[in-house]
Amino acid sequence: MTGLLATSKAGHDKDSVYVIIKEEGEYVCLADGEGRTVEKPKRKNKKHIQLIKKKRLPESAGGFNNIDIKRIIKEYQKERKESEERNVKG
């Protein structure tokens, strides 16, 4: 599951997009590269996230970095917005 994009299904951060950087039993550590960095990730119960299966961030030798996390989230949000616009124009 590490490296996959996920959205939050519950809490004050509902619908926020994160990258899973670590698994800890029933919990995952999430980062968005800005407010929640790799150094200070958000810990969330697995049942409170929704995986986005089509995007995965490859882990480099040194682990994840905030710049790559921000980039992949921004790319996903751009693709999602374009897809929604195409669906509306139908």
C-alpha cells in the first residue's frame, strides 16, 4: 500500500488527497508534502481512507520526499478536474 494515493473519508480533512508513506498495523501515515510533510505525517486508521489505485509514487532509495509528493498529488488533481469537465460536457 505504500506509495499509493488515498483520500480521507472522515475527519476535518475529509476529501483531502495524501500519499501513504508508511503502514503501522491498522494505521497508515499520510503526507501531502505541504501541511503534512514526510517528517510529520498524519496518522489515520485504514478504514478512514479510500485508496486511489491508478496512481502510485515510486519510492526512491532515500524514501519519499515532499517535492515528489506535492507533484504527484497536483498531477492527480489536474487529471481529475479535466475528467470531470469532460463528463459535464458529455
